[in-house]
Amino acid sequence: MKKNSKIYVAGHRGLVGSAILRKLQKEGYKNIVTKNHKDLDLTDSLAVRKFFVRVKPEYVFVAAAKVGGIMANKTYPADFIYKNLKIQTNIIHNAYIAKTKKLLFLGSSCIYPRQAPQPIKEEYLLSGKLEPTNTAYAIAKISGIIMCQSYNKQFGTNFISLMPTNLYGPNDNFDLLNSHVLPALIRKFHEAKEGGLKEVSLWGTGRAKREFLEADDLADACIFLMDKYNENEIINVGTGKDVSIKKLAEKIQKIVGFKGKISWNTSKPDGPLRKLLDVSKINNLGWKYKTSLEDGLVQTYAWFLKNIDKVKKN
């Protein structure tokens, strides 16, 4: 990408899209295109077609998606598959129609089989059954990957697909029912501290292990790969390190300053007991994460406190 290349960031107000936008602006890219939902509904095929025909972006980052944690995925599976299929299909197809030079599609680590060997290599895609709690979302993301690969094969496009691990950071969703585990823990401990509670009850056993990548590190990887990576195969993005949910909760508890007790509701699901990505492929290209989990948690809690009124409205 050149500094004056026309770059469209789809989903620029979300966790990932806002991080990509910040990174592009910081690095001096001047011709960035963004659209709010009220100006462009990405599930509207005709509206997306008109946008691409009119704007003709040279580079596209597909960070727009409906995302959520275990509860949201279990409660709204139809929304997760329908909205994600519509959004990504409209963007990918119309990027081809508009002769976009390169597109970066963001998938998810949930595309991999529930029982995949650890750490998870890119080649494990479609090698086994998916995690039941987020199958609808995973199938949508897998469809996006296959669509990119198929357009590359048939039409000679340059559409690449990244599989990020669990993400967190500024502009995350902190809703207690529909968010991912890390932002939900931040809000839960904060509200427990403010409310003077003596105990916080968390889902599962705490034994499950997860890998977490700060969103600005993912944005850095996205721009790195947009410039360096042109293969048809997917590529993982993560830290290569994981932590148990129990230890994560204890870290957040300490940062927030909640002095009470943690209890575990073992009647609720853990999800897969481990999910760690093999990131040797991107590391071998010359990229590695920069933000430690501890630093990232401190920064994210600081953002939460600064934006708490906005968080509570969402």
C-alpha cells in the first residue's frame, strides 16, 4: 500500500476495525474510507454494490462482523450466520467487481475443530467437528475463507485471510451477557468493586486455557500482512502463549482492585479446554506481538474507566 492508496476499512467502529484505522492514521495513510452503519448497511447487497462502484477502493480490510461470547452465540445462532454471511459476501464479491487490488478478510480461531491438536496449525482447518456453542459463527467465517480462496483461483484476485486469536482492547464490547470473556470479566469485577460485593461468580471451572492478543497488535499484523503476504492459504495471528481463565480472572481482579472472593459456577460450560494458535508461520515472516497480557489489561481497564458512560449505554 502507498500512503495515498484508497483504503476502505469495513467495521471501523468496532474493536478490530478501530484499531486498524488508528494504525493506518498513525503510519500516515491519507486516503482512508469509512462508513457508519446508518450510511452503509453492509447486509444490503445493492447498497454495498453502489458503494464499491462509486468509491472503487484499492485495498479493503474486512473487520465488519457480528461477534460475541458463548452466551450470545448460543442465544442468537441465526443472527450470527445470517449477518456474517451477508456482510462478508457483499464485501468480497463487490471488491472483485470493483477490481480491488487486495482484500484482507478477518476470520477467527473458532474455525478450527474443537479437538484440534495444540497448538493449532493452519492446516487443521476442516479436519474435524467444530465447537457446538459457536458453530453458526464458525461456519460463516469458514465460508468467507473459502470464498476468498475461490475468487483467487477463479478470478486471480489477491484476497488473503487472517485467523486471529481471542482479541481485546479499546472499543471492545463490555456487555455482561453478549461479550467475550475478557471484557466481561473487566466489567464484572469493576461493578462488584463499585457495588461493595464480597463475591463474584464466574462461569465454568476456570481450567480452560485461552490465548489473548491486544487489538492494536492485530492491527499491526494486518498492515504487515497486507504488504507482505500474498498466499491463498490462511495465516494465524496470535501470541503463541495461553493462560487459564482462572489466572486471567485473578489478573483482572488485581488490576481492577476487587478485594472479594471468586467462585466458579461449574454447571456452566467451559468451552474447549484449550485453544492456542501455532503462529510460527507469521513469526517466520518477521512479525511478532508486542503487548504483554499484563500491559494490555492495564491499558484496556484504563480505557474502560475513561469511556464508562459510553460502555454502559451499549
